[in-house]
Amino acid sequence: MDPTYRQAIGTLLSVYTDIDLLALECCADRISKAPNLSAKLELAHQVEEERVHFRIQEAWLNQIGFPFQPKIDPLQRQKLLDEFSRLDWFDFLTCLQFGIEGIGIAIVEKVASRADEGTQASLEIPIRDEKRQTSFGLLELMNIVEQATPEERKVLGRRMAERLEWMYRYAEKSLDVPFESFWGVLGLSKEEMWATVIERANELYRKIGLDPVLPEIFSCA
């Protein structure tokens, strides 16, 4: 494997693997506070899926000679976990299921489309499972939106944008990774990647019945 490519794909995969671990921690913390039994069981299911994802990607990173090292700054990670623990159900779903699983997986899919066969295979199960996780989150959000008045829906749309803005800004300072240069090694431009993010965000907003209100970071990134 070309060293430049190994550095790029190894770092990107390490980020995704660390985010899987973060999602596991967030879901485990939320189980006791979930609004109903179905949600508790779904979060427990996701914890197990994230464990599997971590092990799959950890094994592949070892195989390509790029052992997993956490990429999220430890101090910022704890602050993020503390903040996630305080979120109500709507904001939790917005950040994790909508923002990380729903939008984030679009970035992973784009990277996988340009990656080697081994990396694609390592991401096949995580991509499949995270689409299922997103579906759960969207159904929960849809139920909340359906019970809201037209005016309340506008407020919810703005609230989602504010939460996504907070989370992606937090990611910027928590991940000291030159994403653009690594995407470039795979032949992916910054513009292409953010267009993918915007397209997926608009799609998810419409699925839950809200007019898209995109975070500022999506237009200036």
C-alpha cells in the first residue's frame, strides 16, 4: 500500500472508528434516560453494533499497518460526552442519529467509494448498520414533528440547525486532522464533500417533515 494513501485512509478510518466508540458511549449513557422501553432496547442494540464496528475497523487498521489511535482530543471528548448526557431526547437524536449517523455516514460512504477493496469491506457492515440506526432516529424525530403545530415545526427546524452547528463546530476543535488533504489523496474535493453533506441534510430534514434549516458551517466550510 502506498505510504501516502495509507496515511490518508488510516487516519480517516481512525477518526470513524473513534466516532463509533463515542457513539457507543453516548448510547450507553442514554439507555437509562430513554423515553420508553422500545427506545432503551434500540440504544442497547446500537451499543452492540458500535462495538462490532470498532472491532472490524480496528482489525483492518492493524492489517494495513496503521494501528488505531484515538483522534478525538481527550479533554474535548469528555466535555462532549458531558454535554450529550444533558441533552433532551430531541436534541440527542438530532446530534447522534441525525448529525453523526445520518449525515456523517454520507461522508463515510463517499470515502469508501474511492477506497481500496479491503477498506470498503471493513466499512460495509458499519455503513449498513448506521443506516438502520438513522432510520430509528428519524422515526423518533418524525413522531415529535407530527405532534407539533406549524409554528412549532419552524422552531424545531431552527433548533436542529443550532444543535448541528454546535456539534460540527465542536468537532472542528476536537479533531486535529487535515481532512481536506486526506480527501484529496482519494480524489475527493472539499466542495464535493460538503455538497454531499448538504444534500444528505436536506434529504433527512424532509424525511422527518421539516423545511431544511442548514447550519452556517455547512455553507462556509
